[in-house]
Amino acid sequence: MNVYTAETTIHTSRRREIINISDILQQHVAKSKIRNGIALLFLPHATAALVANEDEPLIRKDYLNMLDKLAPENQRYEHNRIDNNADSHILSLILKQFYIFPIVNGEVVKGTWQDPMLLELDGPRARRLVIVIMGE
């Protein structure tokens, strides 16, 4: 089995933002030369998340609206006495910081409406994305 590891930085520009990372993932799959296996994406951050879903402008607004309803920014969270981002930590807690995709014949396997995306919850920031690709 071969293992390819890379790290890239994604710069965000807003407090809450959605960034499609499909091209980044596919570029690293090609660079790895691994034809069949898995790709693990990991964000070493407590106020960002990874999802795989439809990347369409109106549903992006719906995602952001839903996040605002789940954990509104301007609430009296205890953590805000230390750092004004408790809502971002709460959202990250119910989402996740990793995703695994199969690789078959050198292509990332995903559904038609299933793009990997970074959810920035406390930006703007520079977010590290760790990519580990394993297989043959």
C-alpha cells in the first residue's frame, strides 16, 4: 500500500463561508498517483468543518441560514467571556472535521450532488487542510 500526505492552506474571507474543495482534492489524488484506495481530508481546527453536499448558490444560502438558526452568533454563551466565538465551536461540534472518499481508477467517488466543502465558522482565517491518500 502507498501513502501520500499533503497539507494545503485555504484562506477564508468572511465569518461564515462555504468553499468548494473538490478541485483541491482531485489535484492531490492525481499527484499521489494512487489509482484505487481512499482519501482522508482533515481540518485541524475547532471552528471549521467539512461537509459533502450540493454546491448551488441558493442551497449555500440555506446552509448558512440554517447554521445561524442552530447557533446564533450574538447569544450569551459562557465561552464568549473568553473568546467571542462560542457559536462557531458549537456548530463545529455537531458537524465534523474529517471526511473520507473512495478513489476508484484515479477518480474521487462522490454522488452527483456531493461536493466536498469547507465550512468556515469563525473567519476570516487561514485554514490548514491535511490530505492523506492511501491505496495502490
